[in-house]
Amino acid sequence: MNYVYKNITVTDAQILVNRTDDGLITIHKCDIANVDSSDSVVDVYIETFNISQTIKIHGDTESGNVDAYGDYVNKEAQFIYYKIKSVTIPVGTTLSLFTEHPCTHNGRFNFVIKSTQNVDVTVDYESHRKQTRGTIRTVNQY
């Protein structure tokens, strides 16, 4: 298993699990704790975009098409699929996602969170790499 621990203190979208070129990503659990003094409205989604078109039209990260968090500012052929949208998390509470039903998606998607207030996030996930021959193994089986 892989874990991500992140303190979100800005209202910009934050990538929790970066996209890969192949395979699948399974998110077993995502805890979002409101640590602010007011209610937080949260969006959690997966997104993909065409990197080659984005670089061709807007340039790569070295040419300035990058935000303060290392993500592309302008994205071509972007698709967003919400897991939760505009869910209010009251002060001092935690929202747990995917505990009963893990979220499995193609590795070409970023797993992203956007929050209106300060939240702490813990993500428990697993990467399943695609192999051309043999059996498919997770990173923990090597």
C-alpha cells in the first residue's frame, strides 16, 4: 500500500495521487478531516487531459505553463469525473470515502481534492502496473 498525507491550506485544487502512464490505481480509503474553524465545502474528483496537446498548444512546465503546485495551468482535452461535489464537512469532523467500495480507475487519471477551508487528507492507495508478459503484480509483491 501507498499512503499520502497532506495538509490542504489553500483553495486551489491539489493532486493527491498523480497519474501514471499505465496500469490501474485503487484507492482503498480517503479521509478528509476539517481542521478549520468553519465548515469546509469539498470536491473530490479524478481528472485526465491530453498532455501532448497541452504541451503543443500551451508549452510544458519549463516554459511557464505550471502553477505553484507543479500542475499544468492550461489543459487541453480535460475531463473531470466527480466522486463527491460540494459536500459540506462540519467543523471538527472527518469524511471517510471508499471504505466499503474501493475506487479503482485508470492510471492516466489524477486523483484531486479541492476545499474551501483547511483540511487534512489521508489516502491509502495501491498501484497496479501493467506488464506486457507474465502476471500482473502490485508494487508490494516485488
